[in-house]
Amino acid sequence: MRKPTAISIEYPGEGEIIDSPTYSFRIDAQSPRVEIAIDGGGWTSCRRGDEYWWFDWSDYEPGLHQAIVREAPDAGPAPPSGVRRFVVGRPERRAR
């Protein structure tokens, strides 16, 4: 049996304000598969790249949000990360 590994959300930071129309979560985990759940929704697979796991997020509403990550159930026994709370602000409109 494989030893559990730590898994954590590196970005966004706790309380960070996101003000862009798209965002990529960066997750640190040594796991064959990682999933993320945002605002208590269902688990969604993340993608691997540059030694991290990533989740590309868009079409979100302004306000308070939270995310949690875990190893996919078939990937191993690591416990899920702690809850990460962050804020989505309204992006400023650029003058044309």
C-alpha cells in the first residue's frame, strides 16, 4: 500500500481576490490523479503540468468561494486538503 501524501492548494492563497475572467488553481500533490470541488460542487479532474496539478476555472460569479482538493478515490489514500477560501471580485472594464 502506498503511503499517503500531502495535497494542498497553492493558488489562490487564503483570502486572495481573483479579478480576472479566468483563473488557474495550482495544486501541489504527488499523486497519479487529483480532483477539485468548488463551493461544495462535484469533484472535477485536474490536469498535470510543470510539476503541479492545475484546474482552469471560468464563468464564475463574484463573491466568496471555497475549494478543496483530493487524490481521486482510485488514486490513493491521501486525505483531502483543507478548505481554501477566496473572493472573486468584478473585473474592471477597460476603456476602449
